[in-house]
Amino acid sequence: MYKILIVEDDTTISTIIEEKLNKWGYITLKIQNFDDILSDYTSFQPHLVLMDINLPFYDGFYWCAKIRQLSNIPIIFISSRDTDSDKIRAISQGGDDYIEKPFSMDLLIAKVQAALRRAYSYSDQTLSLQQYKDMIFDIERLKVISGEKEIELTPNEGKILSMLMRNGSKVVTRTRLIRALWDDESFVDDNTLTVNVNRLRRKLKAIGLEGYIQTSKGSGYRLI
């Protein structure tokens, strides 16, 4: 049974979300102490976090970054902010999806199910390791290894890299990547995918794999 942490300071909204998730069989915890969210996160050990942006003390971007220092679990932002800059910042900070308020509970459940499926289905794949030149990708642990160096990826970054590695030097179109990453394209635009790819590039660069992902202008990406 998956555990979901609800970081939402509007008690009416958080209660409605919790009741809906419980009906679907999820174990939930609503944050009560908003000045020390990491304590509840660490003790609860959730599989997914629902994160509002406007929170007491520190905003959702701050707590997303803090969680990302500890784990690559899925984080879905839920917010009344509807600007592209907020959505891009959410993804840049390590978020996996973004739902605008007001939203239907059915949409929320669909997003949660999709995020959990993407994050925890790697162990069901035939291959647990993929290799391309000097780069080894451990799919189950979401780790990229190059020599003695390694980095951790988020589920979305892992999905992008896995698709690129399976296709080698062939171009993987942006459309294919978007459809593989997000079941519902209503949230996705070119900026969202670009942010994820650029974040992956920075992580690869940190272990000496700079320039491995090449942009095919107007089409997609490939490994070189």
C-alpha cells in the first residue's frame, strides 16, 4: 500500500484530498506542523508527496528542494498559481507534475496513479542495467554510473535517459518523450520537457558526461 504525504495548509482541501485517497486504498498523512515538514516526511517515509506552494513559514518550492536532498520520490505540486513561470520553477526544483486549483478529485487520483506507476515500475522491466559508451544506468536504483562517480535521477529523468539509451544515436522525438512521461498532456508544454532534459544534462555533466545528450533542432534528442 502506497503512502502519500499531503502538504496543504487549507484544512478543508487537505481533508477532502485525504478522504478521497483513503477511499482508493492509500495511506495518508496531513502535515500539521508547517515549520518542520522534514520531520514528518522522515518519520512517515511516503512514496509520493502532494505539495502546495503557498505555505506558512516556507513555500512549497523550499520544501521540495529539501526533500530532493533526501529522496527522488514523486512530488506533485497542487496550487492556485497558474503562471508558466511557477510551473517551470516547480519542475526545475524537482517536481514531477503540477495541478492547478481548483481541480477535480478524479484528476488528482489519475495524476497520483500515473506518478506512482512511473516511479515504481522500473523493477518490472526486463533489463535492470543499460549501458551506452562509458555510461551505465541502473534502472531499479535510478542511478547513473561513470567510472567511480554516480548520480541519482528523478523518475522523469530516468525515463528520459532510458528512452535515449534504448535508441542509441537515433533521435527520440519530443512527442514520444512527452507521451512516455505524462499520461495527461494538458500539463505539458515544450518548456516542461526542456527543463527536465536540461536538469538531466547538468547531472550528467557533474560526473563527466557532458555533451552526451544532443538536441536535434525541431525534432527531439539523441545520444552522441
